[in-house]
Amino acid sequence: MNPTNSTTSTPEAANQNTINLGTLPEWRLSDLYASLDDPVYKTDMTKALEHAKQFSDTYAGKIEALATGNTGAADLFKAVQAYEALEDLMGKIMSYAGLSYSTDTSDPVRGKFYGDAQEKITAASSHVLFFALEINRLNETLFNALAATAPLSHYKPWLIDLRLEKPYQLEDRLEKLFHEKTVTGQGAWNRMFDETMSALRFSIDGKELAIEPVLNMLQDSRVSVRRAASEALATTLKANARTFTLITNTLAKDKEISDRWRGFEDVADSRHMANRVEREVVDALVGAVRDAYPRLSHRYYKLKAKWFGKTELDHWDRNAPLPQVEQKVIAWEKARDMVLEAYAGFNPQMSDIARKFFDEGWIDAPVRAGKSPGAFAHPTVPSAHPYVLVNYQGKQRDVMTLAHELGHGVHQVLAGKQGALMAQTPLTLAETASVFGEMLTFQKLLTETTDAKARKSLLAGKVEDMLNTVVRQIAFYSFERKVHLARREGELTSDDLNRIWMSVQGESFGPAIKMHEGYEVFWSYIPHFIHSPFYVYAYAFGDCLVNSLYGVYEKSETGFAERYMEMLEAGGTKHHSELLKPFGLDATDPAFWQVGLNLIEGMIEELEGM
């Protein structure tokens, strides 16, 4: 699609036009395929199905014989190359289908296109499931010898990661059954959530709005607007509570069945394995953050209530802008320049890569009816390039979101050189690049802000963002743990879910936030609970890690930026301990997390002194 001005008839677009955001770009997916009926897409889909079947015919049941031959490493290397090429092709097809769908999830044509693609690619990938399973059945001595022998040693990081999954893999036919049923199981419930959420409308002052502009109103300078937005959210979410409760129950049970069959002990162990992070490291992070609630979130919200002349804040005021501070609308071009200049000040290559997203149609920015809410960076595949989706509405937080997603995008471009099997970074480290991009942008804005009130507002906004990234996400993690553990004992009612939500939110907010009736259903719009169970702690991991990284950056004289870019280029080829070693950081040390938490506390102390 070509960049267009966001001037359509929807209330969301009308609001954007009124506040003059400028020309908001829509992404150009033709870099993947020209259209939903592109003959190249159809050819690639046919090719994926045929190549998957050919791969199975060539290698299924033969990996051990191949590996034990005189040229085992070379023969297996060729097989992995063919497998990687197929993964790239299937990934390109599904990337296009998914991005087209997220452009307008209310469009039944796009919905069918996405659903058909899922079914066909699931069928194709089921033919190649055997490959990883047979590799993992090789005995340890042979496996290690092959992984260390050229040319197969190129894929050693992928092979090592693959080996971690061995204890949890099932017999081939069961794996195939689990895989094929994702279309009618987890995938179907995810799609139901997305389409339901995109179709919801929230009534405010006679207008029917989608969720994204309503959530944006919670940051409005007028308390009447914030309260109206919160009450509209509560009304509509309550009316749909049975649907969201059913989705949550079904997906939690689906995960429990999978975990039980595979032998995962803890409800979050499968996520830890996918993140290549030890349970003890996550437990240390969670414990450190929860212990810090009183000196971070409780302390800050008490201070903010004081600024508002209150002893406690209503929940709809939690992210409100500071009183008596002008809230400027930031036009799109200004936001772009802020981020690119901040990136350039750190490393010109980082800015050059980010600029491509603007110049080459890799960003979709306007709020539209049916568009996926929130923001994301989609890596697509190494043979193509990433795309970024935001719902830009001109607030300072929108600029930080743009910086965040472009951090992902830069990371994905740099890691692409590792190929389809090794480019993907575990979530914990993926969030590092995005949060670091935010920090660079914030520090540049702070340095350039001389007005005392504006500086206070900027610093308060950053503290709130960090609390939302660290404290709130750990509270989300606690909520998920309690939900999944309780689901093992039986189905949960909406009241059960509401009760768990209120308990963890109350613990994290502290006494200075008053949660009114209606807030108890706000768990139901959080997409991470649906799409990626236990994803959320990765944000806290990334934020605390970035705080430590930035501290190293401020003290280092030379070489930091180069080491940082090398870390991003590594993609998924190295464990977090190996990636952080050049910076003198160790996430396995319980004291490590205190460095990041102390930085947040220091900012709160600075605000208390203003």
C-alpha cells in the first residue's frame, strides 16, 4: 500500500485528523506478495507443499543412516540447508497472511485467506516434523561429534537448542497429531480472540469507538475523558466476559494437556525453555521485582496522588499526564526525527537501518477500524525484511512505542544474517533491543528539555513506562501463574478470574491506587495472555537488563556500540550468559536485577526532590 493521509470516515481517523498528526504511513506488503490473489503467492504455496513432501520422501526414517555414513556431517548439512530453505518459504507465506490479516481482522476475506494459509502450511510442515525428532534420537556421542564437524558445525547453535527439546518430545505420530490440531485448537481460539476484540465497540459521548482510541483516552489530560474511557471499557468487556472467560479456560486447559504429555513440571517451564533461560533466573527476577513493589510502584503512585492533591488515585488516573503541564501533540514526522536522531547519536548504522522502515514502507501507523490493536515488530523471514505495526496517536508514549518497535526491527534486520533457523532471538533478549531503543530516545529528549515542568513530566512519563514494563508485567506473570495453576483444579468462572486479577493488581499498585468497580474485567483485553502465555516477564527481563547495559554504556569510553551491535547480530546463536559477558553482566547473579530496579528508584527520588 502507498502512504496515505489518515482521513477516512471512522471516529478514530477523524480524531487523528483533528489533532493533525500529519501523513501516517501504511505498510507496503507487496515486498512479500503483490496481493491476496498474487499468482506468485499461489505458486509459492504449491511449492511449499511439494517441497515438504519431497523432503519427507528423501529423508524420513533415514537420518540415523545418513548421520553414520562416511560423509555424515556433510550429508546432514545438506539436509539442514534444504530444511532451512523450506522454513524460510513457509515463513514468508505465513508472514504475508498474518500481516494482511492484522491490517483488518474484521474483513472476512482476509480472515479466510489467513485461515486457509494456516491450514495449508500446517499440512506442509507436518511432513517435516520427523526431521528434528530423528536428529534428537541420535545418540549423544554421535550428535556431539556431528555438531562439531564442518560444514554442519555452522548449525551447531540450532542443533544445541534443538537438543534441549529432546526430553519433552513425543512419538512421531503424536507430535504430528498435536501439530495438525493447532489449527482447530490454539490457533482457532487465538483467532476468535482477535476477531472478537477488533469487533468490540465502546460507547463514549454517543460515538462507538474501537479499543485502541479508548485505551489512548486513559492518557488524556481531562479526568472526565479518562473516567468515561474506563467506564466504557468496563461496560463492553463485562458484556463479553463469558466469551473471554471461555477462551481463557480453553487455552489454559489446552496448555495443561500439552505440558502434561510432554512432561513439563511447572506451568511456565515450556516458556522458559523457549526463551533459553533457566527457571531459577526468572524466579530471581520475579522475587526481586515483587520485593521492590513498596519502593517503586507504591512509592511513585503515592507521590503522583500528592501531585493531584489526593491521598489516592482512581485507577483511571494511573497513567494520566501531570496536572498543569501542557500535553503537546507530536506529529508523525517529528516522532520519526526524534527516534532516528536518538539512534544516530548512539550508532549511525542503527539509525540507517531504522530509516529504511520509514523510507521503504515497512511501517503501518494509522488507527483504523478492524486493525490489530497495540504494536508489534514482525521479523517475517531473513530473505525479506521486518515490518512494524503501531497505532500512532501523537502522545509521548506513542513516540516511545515507535522507538521500542524499531529497536525490535533493527535487531531483526541485523540477526537476519544468521538464517531462518538461527535468526530468531529468545524473547528475553529480543526485548532488550526494543527497550534499549526506548532508553536512547528518552535520554535524548531529557537532555534537550530545559523547562522544569516539561522535564518533570518527561521523567515521570519514563518512570511510569518503566513501572508498566517491570512491575506491571511481573504482576501479569503472577496473574497467569495463578490462573494456570487454578485451572488445573477445574474450570474458572469470570468471577474467579476477576478475583485473581484484583489481588495481583492490588499487590502491585499499593494503597495509593483505588480500583473502582469495572476494573476487575480489565484482564480480558490483554492479548499476551492469549497468544503467548508467560511472554510478559520478558519485558521486565529486558528493562532491567537494559538499565544495566545503559549503565555500562555511560561509563564506557569506546567500543560499547560496536559490542552492542555484535550482540544483536548474533540472533539466536548464543545463550544470554555468553552475549552479556563482553559487558561484564551476569543475569544469573541475584544482585544483577537490583541494578535495574535501583535505577528506577533513583528516578523516583529525583522526582520527589523536584
